[in-house]
Amino acid sequence: MKVLVTGATGNVGSFLVPELLKRGAEVRIFTRKPPAQDAFPSEVEVAIGDLLDPASVASALEGVDKLFLLNAVSPSELMEGLIGFGMAKRAGVKHITYLSVYKADTMRDAPHMATKLAMENAISHSGIPFTFLRPNGYMQAELQIIRPVIAGMGVYPMPFGEEGISMVDVRDIAEAAAISLTEEGHEGQAYDLVGPTVVSGPINAALWSKLLDKPIQYGGHDMDRWEAMALSQQMPAWYVFDLRAMFEGFYSEGFTATSVQIARLTKLLGHAPRSYEAFAKEVVASWS
């Protein structure tokens, strides 16, 4: 069985490829440019192309049985997703595992989340066997800010509010994806991918204070202030708009997991999902 992995060089894909290999799957990755030397084992095939180029997608899908479809957040995300899915349908793939988002059916104001719902609708009505993975916020998405902002400036800047969310480790996402692509019984299923504990702005500030043995303050969740800060950091305006809508959705919709969701994910993985505290401890240990 051969699986085509989009987004293979990113957070999730880089963990998914070895998970698939471990389970005996043949893997081909789809990437815009050649990966760094030794980034993947020699048995991994590389297809160069772009999800906005249907011909390159069709070429990458030749001889492929299943597709892991991940679209990076961008103004063209929906077009890329529909091209990837559409060419997979033409190629006759046997299964698509699509990386969606937690509460995709309620988060309709954030563009990248609305895209996920549109993609779910298209795939579910296509007749192709599918699995939807709906992850909550990624723990590893914080890696780029932890050292310069948290450790350097003494501020936890993510505006998660006080109710918080159930963040998920990307390694659990990768495991869930590999299971859905290599084992039976996951067709037509949608899995909520969540962490076992709730993290919030104040909770995470206190945790990093403890781990770093220095005061870390929560930056608060004044979204006007956050938006001004983000724009001052030269983040693209469309991306700031998208993220603000997402954060505000966290508050209005509630992104904390239920015990049923945690138990279902535990059963799928065969182990408890990884906690944010364990992730944070790993990060600090890696610095020393």
C-alpha cells in the first residue's frame, strides 16, 4: 500500500512519515521543493509540485492507494484542498485522511476553519472512503515563540483566555493519521484530537514560570491589543484577521475537550494523549 503525504515537511507530516513506515506502508511525499538531504529515509519517494498545479498533483498520485491531505493556512487554502481532493478522486484513491479542525462545524468566521468545513462537505459527499481528523490547537505551534518571548521577554503571549483550550501534541495527530491510513475500521469516522488537560493563558504562564524558575506573565486577551502587536511584528494582515477570528472563536464556542472525546482518542491511539505539561518539560530539557 502506497500513501501520498502532503505537508510532509511540516509539523504533522514530519512525524507522520516515520509512523507510516513503521506500520509497513510505502510513502511518497508531495512538496514544493526538494527536502533537505537526509530529512527522510531513502525509501521515501519524493514528488515535486504544488497543490495549485493540478498536473503535478496528478503525477504525484500515480500508483498511490491512499492520500493524507493537509493544506497549509493561506489565502488559497480552499483552492489547494479542492484541487488535491479532486485529483485524488480522478485517480481513484481508495481512502483520504483529511486534516480538518476541532469544532469545524461551528467555527465559521475564521477563514482557515471555514475552509475545513467546506472540504469536509466535499469529501463526505464524494463517495470516497475518508477519515476526518479534527485537532485542537497544536502544542508545537508555540515552539517559535517559546524561547524569544516566553523565556526572553517573560511573557506568555497566546491569548487563550481564562477558560482555555485542550491543546494536542502533533505526535498524537501523526499517530492517529497513520492508524487511519493503515488499519481497518476508520472509514467515515471523524476523530476529535485533543489534549488530556485544559490549558489557559494564566495556567500556561504559571507552568512556564515553574519550569524556567522565573516570573512569566500572561499577556492577556485584549484582542485589539493583540492584533496591533501582531501587525507590528509584520505578520500578514490576512493572517492576523484569521488568527483573531480563531482566538475569538475559542472564547465563544469553547475549545475544552470532553471526557468522552479524550477516552475515544485514548482508545484510538492505544495510549493516553500527551499533555501540555509533558511537552513543556521536554522543551526545557532540550535547552539544557
